[in-house]
Amino acid sequence: MSATATDQRPDPADTAAQPRRAKNTRRSFLGLDRDGLILAVPALIPVVVFSVYPLLRGIYLGFTDAQAGANAQTSFTGLENYRNLLDDSYFWESFRIGLIWAFAVTILQFFASLGLALLLNQKLRLRWLARTLALVPWAMPPVVIGIMWRLVYHPNAGILNDVLLDLRIIDENVDWLSSFSLALPAVILVGVWAGMPQTTVVLLAGLQSVPKELHEAAAMDGASVWQRFRNVTWPAIKPVVVAMTTLDFIWNFNSFSLVYVLTQGGPGGETRLPLLFAYEEAFRYGNYGYAAALGNAMVVVIAVFVVFYLRQRVREANAR
């Protein structure tokens, strides 16, 4: 046995002759080696060109007096645009309208989506068809949605006035999008309808992740439907709700195309959201520097909600 074991030992000379394993001398950047960086460059180029550069350019213009025109001279003005912004009543009015729009759409959208998700989570006939139809607004571009709802709200040929007149709820045609008191609620309704699908899908996924055994055990203990929802369903989907409502608020606060197609900020600025105000300053009045400063202020506001969202995600990750 000893002789056999001795014969199987590697020869020191042969071991020394074997080439040593080459050390990994590749330099890394952000955890990626050279090959990884080469593969990531094609995906990073569009991000840099269409996101990073416009953001940096906008930040720079916010500190200048840039104007429209090929021969317009641009000079650095420091914080002058931001001081003017603080004294601009039109900006604060658009900011107020933007907050009303974002909060109203987000809250109504959440409750409507939650109800629809609870319904679609039940065992219903043709449930697959109902789930498919619920995604229809998601597949439509905002411009198409705006044009469609303009036809619905049309004062003379709109289907909404026809239905309300037939039901005797109104006595005459209503110009929904030109009324100072009805324009914003009408636009909010469209925003809720357009944003429901993605929220419904996320909440439905959260509901389907709740173990059925918990509901069955709670029902056997005599818990009512509301008690099962409050004590079983809600704690399970609460992280999803916080994340989705935060993202919905950010998306709604940044809305532009839908409201622009519906009202273009009218009547009398009653639906002029902050991005619509920035758009008018830049492309109607040619104040690029002032519009960029307004956009920078919007970035700061959105960054606050992004930080809140990321903190919630970190807390959820640490709690697991």
C-alpha cells in the first residue's frame, strides 16, 4: 500500500515544469471587464445621447438667457432665471394645477385599479377576455387617447352629452373642455382611464402572490371579506402599492401629451400643467433659458419622490 501511494505522488520536477495559472490581469470598471464594457457600449450610447446629454444641456441652459433665433446671443446669468421663477405667479399656478392633477389622477387611478384587480382575480367566466379588454388603453398612444376623448367630450356631437341628455341628467349640451369649472375634472377622468391598465396589472400580480391558504384559514376562523382584505391581502400587497403609487405620481406629474391634445392648457390656463407651461415658454415665446430653469425645478421635485421610492425599496429589501 505504501509503495503504491508513493508511486502515485506527483513528481516535484513535473510539478515545477507545469505552467502556473495566469493571474487575471484584466482591468475592471464599475465591476465590468473590458469585454463587458464592449458589450455595454451599444446600449449606453442611446442613453447618453437621448437622456444624459439633454439633461446636462438643460441644466446649463437654466443658468443662461438663451433665446430662440439663429443669431441670438447667449450669456451666463447665474440664478436670475430661478429668482424670476419664484416671483412668477403663472409658474406657481401651473405648479398648483400640476399637484391637483397628479394627486387626483394617482388616487382615483389606484382605487379604480384596485377594484378592477380584485374583480379580475376572482374566478369569473370569460375572465381572460376581461383581462385582455382591461389592457386596451395601455396599447393606445396618448395622442390617440386624447383625440378619442375630445370626440367623446364634443359639445355637439359627443356621445357623453347624448347619453346624459337621454338620461335627463343635463338639459342642454355641455362644452366640457371649454368650461372653467369642468375642464380639469374632465381631463382628470381621462388621465385615470388612460393610466388604469398598468396599475391594474401590477396590483393583480400582487394579489395573485398572496397564498390562498391564508384566505382559507381566515375564512374558517370566521373573518369577513373586509377583515380578510385588511388583515391578509393588504399587508401582502402594501409594498407593491407603495411602489406603484409613487411611480404613478411621478408619471402623472410629468404628463404632457395627453393634456396638450385635450386642452392645450386651456381654458384660461385651468389645465396648464408645469410641463405645458415650460413648453409654452420655450416654443411659443422663445425663452429657452427660462424654460430650462423651469425644467430643472421640475427635476428637483421629481428627484424628491424618486428618493422616497428608493428608500421604500431599500427598506423592503432589508426587511426580507
